[in-house]
Amino acid sequence: MFDGATVQQLTINGSTYDVRLAGRQAQAVRVDKDLMLGKGATMARAAVAMEMVSGCIVRNVYSDGIITTAGLKCRDMAKLVRPEPLQRASYRCLPLPNWVEGQLKLAPYRCDLAGH
């Protein structure tokens, strides 16, 4: 589904993801080597990365700890943001969404460019 999709690389709170979009689906592949990061933290950071790249809200998030996929809920699919190739940015986001009772609980968060 994501073969040939444009990649945008984002770092969220130190975790780096290659994010791809395909229709109403998003994929974030963790490319850093932080082995201590738990599945819940990985899903939360990946969800933020997918929302930032797509401009949409993620739903139905699934992750194996490396590859995270989600459906996208957009107000207007015609205005879905399509990333430019090979853009990279690093952000510090607080508070991150929480993994509670088997579900990712998204809450309002703020992201600023890291180092600014």
C-alpha cells in the first residue's frame, strides 16, 4: 500500500520516523535504534508524526514497535497534506498521547522545533 509513497522524516522527542501516506492510511516506520522505548511510547510518538505530516487526526492505531499504521480522519480529504520528498525536521512535543487500557488516548499537544 505504501510502496512508492513520498517519505517525510520527522523526529518526535528523540524518536525518528519515516512517514508515508496512502489514501486514508498513514504509516510511520521507526528508523532510530532506541531499544529502550516501549510500545506505548513508540505508538504515541508515531501518532504525532503521522498527524503532523498528514494534517489529519489518526485513528485505529496499530504498531509492532517498529512499524505503526493508522487510519486518517480528515475534515477534507481534498486538502490532505502531501509531504515533500526527504524533508526532515526534529520536534519536541508535550504532552504526548497516552497508551491507556489498550487504546491510544490522543489529547491536545504542542510541538516546537527542537533546539528553538
